[in-house]
Amino acid sequence: MTDAPRPPRDPRGLPFFDPKARPGDPKPPRLGEPKAPRAPRPKARKVGQQDMRDIRARLRGTLYERVTPDAGISGDQYSARQIVDFSLDLGEVMLSSGADVRSVEVAIVAVATKWNLAPLELDISGSAITIQYAPAEATPLVKVRVIHAEGANLNRLANVYKIVDGLLFDDLDMTTAVESLVDVLRSPPRWPRWLMDGGLALLTVSVSFQAGGSWQAGVGAFVLMLALQVAGRLLVRRGIPQFFVSGSQGAAAAAIGTLAIWAGVLSAGGAAAMVAAAVVVLLPHPTLVTWAQDAISGFRAMALSRALIIGLAIGGVVVGVPAGLALTHGLHLEVDPTNIHLTALPLGISLLSTIAAAGANCFVQGASARIMPIAVGASLLAAVVLYGLRQYGLPLLGATFLAAAVLGAVTTVAAARMRTNAAVIAVPAFCGALLPGIPVSTALLGFLGGTPGADLDFVAAVLVALGIGAGLVLGNLVATPGARRYLRRSKRVQVHSLHTDTTPLHVMPNLGPGDPRG
């Protein structure tokens, strides 16, 4: 029986010894022993020419058109699953904050391209995001994320775009990006509830003045909007669908306006301006803009989903206003709309009202303090352009569309310089200058007087708001090539991310006071 082989020794017959070794360190292999196999290195991903042409086609005409794959080690330091999970988190946060589908697709494709992930198929429907990564030499990876939250939060949307810009132009790593997304989701509303409620009421006052209302109508509009916000929140908490919430608010506004005329508190024109301001302000303004962007950009599924939301909101108001008038039918009011003429404010007073409306809507939408002066200035420019086009003789729809196009171009350039989203500036700006107050007031007077076709006039007046969204899209397309030069790499920091957690982020719904669902 032979003895077991002894471990190899050095030529002097002594065991190997490393004077720098510390307790707990793995022992080095002895002479003649095979070395432990190294862990296989992940295969470097490479974006092919055909994939790059597809990427260029998807990013053409956007601010991220010149994004290229990272040829260094940072381009392959994350696995495909990590990048896909991060892309789903990013898309969910952007959609729940009020971004349009085109912006979400561009952001995801640009980030994936930066990290050498292609080909990437992306589908965004009304309630889910689907991403497929199907390389030729590996098993396809398909993941779906259902979007449970919806709404508009401009402050959160601006912070998300800062993360995207940091990833693309400042070499932000995934660990920091994920931590930033979590911080954005956990952050409280930008402004307290009472300030946001007061801002929406002040916006209603401004719209009532622009619709030709008196100071009594402005006071009534302020109180009415505060009451409608509280009533809307109570109904939503009881599980009432949004269609009936909008209808109840429209009915209450019409009934209160009729009672004000009956009691002699307001004239018929003042009551119509007050109710029209409330109706116009209750419309889902951010959704109007994103709907136009999705429809024009060719995202039909999401455009139909947003159109249904807008249609239900407008339909609820259209049904609610006649219902509110029917509730007060026993008062036997005699209103002759032909004897009431609503006139717009002089230019100077109208501009002051625009400043107040745009500033108030910045609080309502949760915009940051650095955005407010830019939004107010853009709103003033849009108001001046609209006034000039109307004086030139253009119809309301055409003048509103062109003024919105100018506003879209200006906000696109300003947003690129400030490294934020254009909607963060455009939404408060157009709400301060372009809302159709007088046409809605005139249609409501037709309702009160029983004028034939008043319901169609009301719908046509409300649909003017859709022209605002189309104009903003046109302005964005025209100004994007010039705005792209403001996106410059400000620094280059090489950070190797250790983030391996792919748990989906939980996005809480936005329940701001500007949304009656809050």
C-alpha cells in the first residue's frame, strides 16, 4: 500500500510562503497544481450597421439624434436584463408624469444605444410598455410593464429628463440613475396643496376676465373653482368614475351661475364668463397636448387612449352643463344672448391677466421656481402673437394654432438651454394665454337663451384647445434642429456601476389639485 502523494515543495523542500499574505486570504496554488479557471468574460455587444441605421431613423429630428454607442468598457458594463429593466422603469416614470409616447421612445432608444443594446423593439400601448431585445446569437429577452398610474407632474417630468441627459451627455452610471429615479418618485409635491388649489382658482379668475367678465364674476370664479375642486376630490374618493365627476362639476357650475343671475348677484354675461372659465380650466390641458403629439407622431394606440380620456372629460362637461341648467328651469329666467356682447380686455390689461394666469398655473402643474419666469415670458409672447393675428383678421382656430406654433418653438429652445422638457414650460404658458374663454362663454349664453345649435357651438369652442396641441407639435419640430446645439457634454466621469437590482420601481399616481381625481 503506497502513501498518498505529498504536496509539492519548493527546491529547498519548504512549503511555499507569501510574506504579504494576510489571514483569511485564499492560499496560492502550489507548484504543479492547476490554476482555478477564470470566470468567463461577458461577450462585448456590438451595434451592427443595419441596427445603427434603424436607430438613426428612430432618433431623426430629435434632440438625441447624434447619440452613438459607447465603444469603451462603459458600454458593456451592464447586462441586457439590467438595461431593459432600467428602460422599463424610465418609461413608466415618464408616462406617469405626463410625457408623450414619442419622447418616451426616444429616451429609451437613446439610452439603450449609449449602452450598446440593439436591436431593441419597443411598443407602448395605452396601458403597458413592451421591450424586446433579440440578438442573433442569443435567446431573445422580452419584458412587459403595465402602467398603473397616469396624470401630469411637470416637476417630476423635468427631473426625469435631467437623468436622461445625464446618462447621454454626462456619463451618469446606472446606479446613480436608479437612485435618482427613486428619489424623484419619493419626492413630495413641489408646492403645498393649498397653494396649488389657490393657483387653479386664480387661473380661473384670469380666464373669466379674458372672457369679458366683471370683477364680481372674477370673485365668483375664484370661489366656484375652490368648491369644484373639493367636490371633485370627494367624488373620486368614493370611487365615482371620471365621466360622472366631470359631469357633476359642469352641472354644479351651470346651476350656480343660473342662481347668481336669479339672485341678481351677477349679470347674464358675468355668469357666463364665470361658468365658462370654470369649464375651460377643468379640461385636461396636459393630456390635450400629449394627445396631439401622439396622434401626429403616429402612435395610434396611445393617441386613441388619450382621445378617449379627453372625450370623456369633454363629454361629461357637455352633458353636465345642460343638466345644471335643467335643474334651475323652474326659475323661469329670460336671457336674450343677442343683447349680451362679451368683449375682450384691452391689450395691456390682458397681458397682466396673462402674467397672473401663467404664474398661477406654474403652481398648479408643480413647475419649479426656475421655470416660472421663462413660462411667464413665453406666455406673454404667445398672447401678443394671438392678439396680432386676430387683429389681422385670422379666425380664432387659425390664430390659436399659429400662436401655439410660435410658443412651441420658443419653449423647445428654452428647454434645451435649461436641460429640461419643453412641456414643463409650454403647458403653463399656453394655459395663461391661449385658452378659449370668450367662445365658451358665448356658447353658454346660447344655452341659457335656448339658441338652436348652441350645443354644437359649445363643442366647437372647446375643440379649439385641440389646435393648441397641434401648434405646439409643429413648433417643436421646427425648432428642434436649432435647439440641438445647446446639448453639449459638460463633463466626462467614468464610473463603473455595481447596480444589479432589477426590481421594478413602484410609481405612485399623481393626485395634484389640478386633477379633479385628486
